[in-house]
Amino acid sequence: MSQKLCEIAHSRAGDKGNTLILSLIPFQESDFNLLVKEVSVEKVKAHFRHQVKGEIIRHVLPELKALQFTCFEALTSGVTTSLALDAHGKSLSYALLEMEIDDSIGLYSFINFSNTSIAASDSTVPGPKTADTPESKRN
């Protein structure tokens, strides 16, 4: 089973010249190890194959429970000379969250009940609470 990163994490983007910096932070600290295992440089490079022309370096930040990707040659010549609509690459953080990861290791078995994802083993919901989740209705 696969799931999109947006289901378990959020992302931020920054830039420096033609270099894009993407952070990936899980909503729940317990999902950090899954991100470390599943979100590799190779997978990110394949996901951004049309955007990132240079090297990608992954930094694992265990104290912050986050990953950071430094993507070289990613912003079509840099912010000040680019004709791109998103010269800073801010929308690429959302593009990263569209990447699918393998969830077959059994840590995250979700069922779909009227458009609400809830954990099969208990009633907690990964990620931010919404008005539609059973947990938020109890509070």
C-alpha cells in the first residue's frame, strides 16, 4: 500500500540562487523513521526529474525529527535571472508532498470511512485534526 507524503508530513521551501532547500517534517514524531527509510535521494531525484538538474543532498536531522534536501540547479538559473512563475521554488514543497511512499511495513494501516482516514488499531488520526474526524468530535 502506498500513501502520499502529505498524509503524514508537511514541507517548507527556501532558496539561495539556483539552489532549492526543502524540509520534510512529520506531523507525528513516530513517523520520522518511516520518512528516513522511504524518502531517499534517489526517490526525490526521480520525483523532481524534470525540475532538478543537479545533485541532491539529503540531511537527516534526528534531533528535529526532520529531513532536509538541498537541490542544486533546481530554479532555472536562480531567482534574479529566472523567468519562471515560481522563481523561489515555494510551490515545490507542495510537489514533494505529492510523492508516494511505500506503506507496506504495516506501521500505518488506514481505512477510509466517508472520506476520513482513521487508524485501524485505534481512533487517533495522524496529522492535523479536522472537524470531520471522530477524535475532534470527542474534544
